[in-house]
Amino acid sequence: MNVRPLPDLDPDEIDRLLAQGSTLPASFYTDPRIAALEDELIFRRSWQIVGVEPEVRSAGDYFTSHISGTDFAVPVVVARGEDGILRAFVNVCRHRAHFVAVDCGSKKFLQCTYHGWTYELDGSLKSVPRSGEGGLPPFDELGLYELPVGTWRGYIFVTLREAEPLEAAVSGLGEVLDSQGFDFPFAAEHADPEFDYVRHVQPTGGPSNWKAMNENNIECYHCPTTHRHSFSDMYKVDPAHYLHREFDRGVYHTSDFQDRVAQSLGLTGDSRSPGYQFYYLWPNMYLQGGVALGFSNAVERLWPDGVDGWKGEVVSYSVPEAREYPPDVVKQVDEWWRLTVEEDMEAAGRVQAGLRSGLYSWGYTLPDSERNMRHFYRLVWDALSPAFRQRLAAQ
């Protein structure tokens, strides 16, 4: 494991403090050594959603994405081969490191537009302009680097290093989604074989450590005060209506629309339950469902952008069963969401400034309102603690 020296932290003390409801130490959000450790033990080893199966149903269909951490970014291309097999590759030509594909679409082969090196859809090198000059290794040694890829209920996952099976990475998620009536719009049994599922990518980012932003996203304790005229105007955020629970590798939230919003959307009876579904999957992925104006067709990820920042993207798809809602209501909901995101980023940025102050070491959490936070802290610490214990054992 090639990472920077570890900070001087006692793993037993962190275990004790987390067990009593404390937060992670402030250094976990400000120390480059922790960020380097997260790159190695979390982001290089995790399965991440990069697309959906209806995007690549035919031979030649492809899309591009990436897997990123604090100090690395690996471009990825996913393509369906002529043999029907779905493959993922590092999107880097073996010649001079240019991309071999951009955006998404359909191709008969993957070609670097820099110098024209061309690869079959199975990643093997097909042709090289002026290869008659010689001086190259055999073509069978110059194929694209292949990455582990897997599918689950219509979602496509890629990892840089398969530390565990995909089934383990999504442990518990399927049961939770089924229990909440999630519709799995991209699964084979639901996807329309004649519909063109086109991706739309919206970049995001903010001025806080990725964990600070993620922690904001997975709790709604802040909603009544931070989102007084945004999220809280859309959804019921009081403890009697807002449910938040955890599962093996994530957390989920459900709630109802505020009565006046449900009425304006024409939602009555069973169609109102729930109006909002939010699912977080370790380490950095989100799905939304319910009748939240089609948000179930989006996948969101975030990743570190240095120690004090994060970047992300929302990948959304048009779906054939999308329901039409009153335009004025949709406009209002869009504005509420715009304000909600803006408020979240501002809050997380202020948290980061507090963590950077040097006068904050640990915080304290409520056992129910912030139970999701406690679960997330354990997921982070379970991933990182072996490195600290290994160092302690070697001393």
C-alpha cells in the first residue's frame, strides 16, 4: 500500500469515542494523509455506478465515465462487444495516453482520434497507422487495460480493484429498495427495449471535504433550520413523518409531500406514499425514487477534489413512463431543489471552515436524529482502521 505516513491516532480511542456517539476526528477532514489513505482503501477498491444497462443494449453501444479520488482520476469507457459481452476499459490509448472514446453513442470500434490507433470492442488492438515502420511490441500486448464490471438490477458498476464481489458491495440495498417500492426503471423487466435512454450529465461540486458533504446529504436533522423555505416546503421533515434508517452499506430516507404540494401534483391516496425516497450507497452514490417528479431516473456520485473540496455529477435519463405534472408546480419544485442544493453546499463549506479552525477536535451526535451519521462514521472507520492497527502491531 503506497500512501503517506499515517497521522498519530490511537485506533482504540477512536473506537471508544465512536461507540459513545462522537464524530470522526477533525483531522479526518483536513489531513492529506487521511485523504491518501481513503484513495487507497476506499475509492480505488469500491464498486461505483457509472451507467445503466439500457444505454448499452446493442453491440457497439458505449459510454464514458471515470473513477476518481483525491489524487487520482481514471477515465473509463464501457462498451458492448460484438459477442454481446459488456466490458469496461481504462479509457487511455496504449500509444500516447489520449482517450479512445468520448461522451456516449455507438461505434464499430474504439479509436484514438489523436493518432488513429484503433481497438476492437473487446479491447484488443486492431490497427496502427504506419505500423509497417516496425519497432512496436506485438499487437496482442497492446490492448486496452480491462477493468472489473458488473450489473445489478439495471445499474452498471465498475471498480479499479475488485476487493469484494459486487453482491457484497450492494448488501442490503435490494431488500430496502424492494420494501419501499422502488421501481428499478432500468432493470430488464422494466426497461422499454424500443426507448432510447439518453444520459444527461450535470456537474456539481463544493468547498468541503467529501465526507462533510456526504454527511449533510444523509441526515435531515438540519432540514427544519437550514431548508426552511426549500426542502421543508416540499416535504414533511418532522420526526413523525420523516423516516431515516440504515442498512449494511448505506442509509435511506422516506417522507411525504407537504399536503398542499401533493394536492397541486394531483397525488392522492396510495400514490402519495412515499413522495420522497432517498438512498445512499457506500461510499459515494445516491439514488432517488418515489413520485418525486421522476427523480428515480437519476444516479448521483461525489468524490474528493483535494482535501477541502468535492466534485460530483448527477446523471439523469429520460424514461418512457415519465408523468406530466403542472408546469407551474414543476417550476416551483425545481426552485426548491435549487435552493436546497445551494443551502447544503453553503452549510458544508462552513462546516469545513470549522473543522479547519484548529479548535475543534470531536463533535457529538444524537442517537436517533443522527443515527445515519453514526453509521457512516463506522463505515469510514471500518475501511481505514486496518491501516492504523497494522502500524500499531508493527511497532
